[in-house]
Amino acid sequence: MSDVVETRFRVAGMDCGSCAAKVEAAVSRLPGVETVAVSATAGTMTVTHAPDTRLLPALRTSLTALGYDVTPTDGPDKAAGGDLAPSDDHAHADAPGDVPWWKSRKGTATIACGIALVAAYVVGKIEPEIAWWAFLAALAVGLVPVARRALAALRNGTPFSIEMLMTIAAVGAVVIGAAEEAAMVVFLFLVGEMLEGVAAGRARASIRSLTALVPKTALVERDGRVEAIAADRLAVGAVILVRPGDRIAADGIIVAGEAALDEAPVTGESMPVRKGPGATVFAGAIDTDAVLRVRVTAAAQDNTIARVVRLVEEAQEAKAPTERFIDRFSRWYTPAVVAVAALVAVVPPLLLGASWDAWIYKGLALLLIGCPCALVISTPAAIAAALSAGARSGLLVKGGAVLENLGTITDAAFDKTGTLTEGKPKVTDLLGVSRDTRQVLSMAAALETGSSHPLARAILERAAADRAPVPPAADVKIVPGKGLGGRFGGEILFLGSAEAAAERATLDAVQRAKVAGFERQGKTVAVLVAGDTVAGLIAMRDEPRADAAAGLRALEAAGITTVMLTGDNRHTAAAIAADLGIVAHGGLLPEDKQRIVRELQALGKSVAKIGDGINDAPALAAATVGIAMGGGTDVALETADAAILHGRVLDVARMIALSRATMANIRQNITIALGLKAVFLFTTILGITGLWPAILADTGATVLVTANAMRLLAWRM
């Protein structure tokens, strides 16, 4: 048994960074809790705690008092207290985005306070002598629940919460006779909180809506029958039937059929991809034109979409350097503003004989200006929106720190095979000698039929693409280390390297020059011998991805230097590099790639390493940011700091552009948050603005910052 266990929860009602800070402070004080990571934007919390801790009851007691609802993300978990299944009263905790705003807890409180405020105005017009009491009653409707949360936050280690500042300001306003204004300020505060909740709900919904892409039911083949069952009950190994127009219900491998699949919801790939037996498919992809049979390879909670959602939510809990700095700053900022507010309230009356009511009023306004909500949410809101936008485009980034670092990249080091290239050879050249090219292709394909070797697949795919006939060959056998032999239409055939072919037939100077020329271009050459003569040459190479050159140009346009690091031989590396216009280092071992990355870093460079996540692991780990290229595999999702699901080289530039756009958005947010507070700080001291503008400076700034961050949800490059 391990010393600690980790449990994830959903916390409903968190709308901003201050909410997350209160939750973190409260939970970290509970017995047995080691660490707490909270994301207000994702509405999640991960708690590391002792295995024998009955965590959920204590969490519910503590967080309910603060105004939040907590439920486990994955159902029962004995490690967190035996019974972690949501109770009836918490199973549908109202979180903005889950229910209409007017049915949420904050929505109903705002409506009740608004009605009470209108009633107070009506009563004041009818019976002016009791207007003060009417507004006091309206104030109580809105302030009592706020005050309760303030006291709960105080008990749980957060004395300077916005609720506490709001309570002090409202009570102080009543003391100096401003009950009407206090009631309006509380109402505006509740409206601001509600709007924050709506915005936060939109941010959460943007990524969690991905789960709706997976159908609720699946057609399972059992004993010759087709049965519809719930998709979340699919077992690994089950075979499901996918009809044209259906969404695939699980990750799997095609066992029968061939169809064009629309994978845009999962990978961002704009065009349908044709796949057949043996190909991997993703949950949520749409079958556009033919019946498929798919063997399930991952349970519902482990399919690509579920892992993407989980990865993004966990990434939102990991704070970026800017966010950590602002958290530290806000711990000093709010107490400092409270101290300034106290000095403003008492120093002028005591030392200068000024009016107590006027300066207490100004001090109370400063209390409201001092709330750090807008400042604290400025970074995580932008990062959460960016992570969501990236995930929906097939760009997965593991946390705010990685997202920030991407914007600092100066050099990008690419692997070749499977990264800059497709990762599988293709026939690039067919040369007929004693036979025409179509005959050469037919004969070679006949020998290779049934082989799973990459070069054999390249020949068979070319034959299929060219619709070349492939009659069966006889007596096919492998000649170890040399090639394949067999009989075709009464002729003895051999397909192998030029050296092996030269043992069976004479290659003249022209043919040898052709072979040498192909090899200088990084191509593998297979020579087909029919009888004792050379029938033809077939050249194959792992070709660059269609967008590789454009992707490298986009990086260079962004001021980033590119380099290729590959284990392939130097001739092949140089040939591919020449086609792409990139500097290449070939013949490298994994430790050599790591060494080159570290050498670049020693020169002060910020290096991104882009590879397949396996043989590039040392270099990926050493780089400033390691980016795995791959179509939703475990390696692509788990190995590196970031992952590109659909394997487009252009997406590296897009990922860096997203980072830079996010950091620009964060700078805008910080400017809005601090700028508004600075303006209202001076106007309040000068007596130009009062309590109403002060609360607008807080809630208004928070709404503005959140709305600005949400623009990143629509980010496109």
C-alpha cells in the first residue's frame, strides 16, 4: 500500500481564482490531506491524502459552508472515505453551465435580492418614513448568505475573502446611514458573481462538450446477432458494428470494412480519412460511407476523447509561472489595500478634523476595490480557454507552465521518421528495363503479396493505387538477407537489393548509375530480376508529410530556427533535409539527440523537441518543451509536455502561436484588472466615486477579464 492516494473531485460553484484559493485553503487544513490542486475554470480539485482518511464527509462539511458542492469524478473510491458515490442531494450540484443561470444557487440569490430591492423602493415611495428599514431588509436578503460564506472562509483560513470585504463594507455603510446604497452594492455584487458564474460555465462547457461526441449506445455483435447496449458498458475486445452516418462509440481497430472517417471532432483533421482493416479509429469519429466492424481497444473512461478531457482538466490545475506569481502578489496586495482603506477611514478625521462619515465611506469603497478577483482570474481564465481551444484543434498542452514556455521557443529540433515524414515508405520511382513499369509493378506485388514488411506494403499500395493486376506467384520464399524469390507465369523472379540482384543478372553502367542516384536521394532501391535479366527498378522512400515544408516555413517566419535530428543514415537525412530546406544531423543515437538539445540550451536557446515520444524520449525530456507527434496514441498523450494528435507539422507553429496569443491576452487582463483598480482608487480618495462604482470596479473588471479570456475559445491561426 502506498503512503498516499490521489482523488479527483468536481467542485460546483467556483467561478474565479479567489474561489479556488478559498477551496484550497479550506481543504489543505483537513486532517490527512497532503496536497491540493484546484482549478476554478475546470471546476475540479485533486487531493493527495492518507489512504485511511474519510475525506468526502469532511470535504462536504467544509465546502458546503463556503457555498460549494463537491462530488467525486469517478464514483466510489474507498481510499477517500469508503463511500464516495454522490449522495442524492449532491448528485446534480448546480454549477453554472449545468443548469440555467436563474436556477443556480447564485442566480436565485440574485433574483431574490433584486425583488427585495425593488420592493424596498416601492415601500419607500409609499411610506418614506420606513424606507430605511425597507432597504435594510433588502440588504439582509442579499447579505446574510454572503456573510455566512465570509465567516466560513475566515474559519477555514481565508480572512481577506471578497465576501468578508463585502460584508464589512455593507455593515459600515449601514452604520453611517447609507442602507439604500449598501443594498444596491450587495445586489450589484450578486449580479457580478452570477455573471462570473455564467462565463466560467461557458469555459467549462467548451471542453466537456467533447464528451457529447461519443454516442450513448453502440451496436455489439454477439453470437451472430447485433444488440444495442450503452456505450459506457463496452468491454475491451468487443466487436461493434458502425453504419454509415454513425459516430464510432469507442476507440478500436477495424477488423472488417473500409470507409472514409470524419475525424475532425477528435483530431481537427478537416478532410475525411479512408481507413480499412488494421487501422486505428477514435471514439467520436463519423463513418461517412460504409459499414465497419471495429474491435474495441479502450473502455469508455479511457477512450481518446475522455483522455483529452481529463488531460486538459488536469492541465488547468497545474499553475503557470505567471499565475503563481500573481497568487503570491495577491496575498500581499489585499491585506495592503485593507490597511490603506483603514488609514483612509481614520487618519483624516483624527489628524485633520475631517468628516468621519465622508472618510469612512471612502475607506469602505477602497475595501471593495481591494478585492483581487479580477487579478487572480486574469491568468487561469486565459490559460483554460487556450487549453480548451487547443484541445479542440488536436493540440494538447499539459498545463499553464508548458503553454507559457511554448511562447519562448527559439529553436525547434525535429525527428525525421514519423515526424517530418509520414513514417512509412512509398514507391517514388518505377523504372522499366526489360519490362514496362506496369509489368514490373505487377510482378513485384505478386511476390510481396501477404508480406507485412514496410517495403512490401509500399509496393502493394502502389499496385492498388495504379490498379495494376496482381496474379498469384508460386513457390515464393525469402532469401535471407537478400530478398524474395518465386515463380510468376512460368518465369523465375527475384526481388532484392542491387548487390543481391547482381549475383543473378548483369546491371550495366546506366542501371548502376540510376541505383546510385536513387540512393543519394535517400531512397531504398529494389531490383526485379526475371530469369537472368533485369526487369526493372523500384525506388522507395519515407516521404515528407504534405505540410512539412509549409510548417517549417511558418516556424521560420515566427523567428524560430529549425533543425532535424535523426537516427537515419546521413545520406537519407541530407536528401530529406534538402527537400525541406532544413539543417540535418543524421546517424544519431538517442543520447546524441539529447546532447545536441543540451548544447543548444547551453547557448541560451529555448528548445522545443518534436518526435514520436519513444526513441526521442531522452531529448524530449531534456528540451524546454517536448512535443509528441502522433494520432491519439498513449505515447502522444502521455509521454511529452504537449502532443499534436493529427501529426501535422504546421501544428507546431500553431501551438506556439496559441501560446503567444495567450500571453498577450494575459497581459491585457492584468492591465484591465490593475488599471481599473488604480483609476477607482484615486477617484474614490478624491471623492469622485463611491461604493457603487467601487463594486463595479471589482465585479466589472472580473467580468471583463473573463470575457476577454473567453475570446481565446474561438482562437484560430
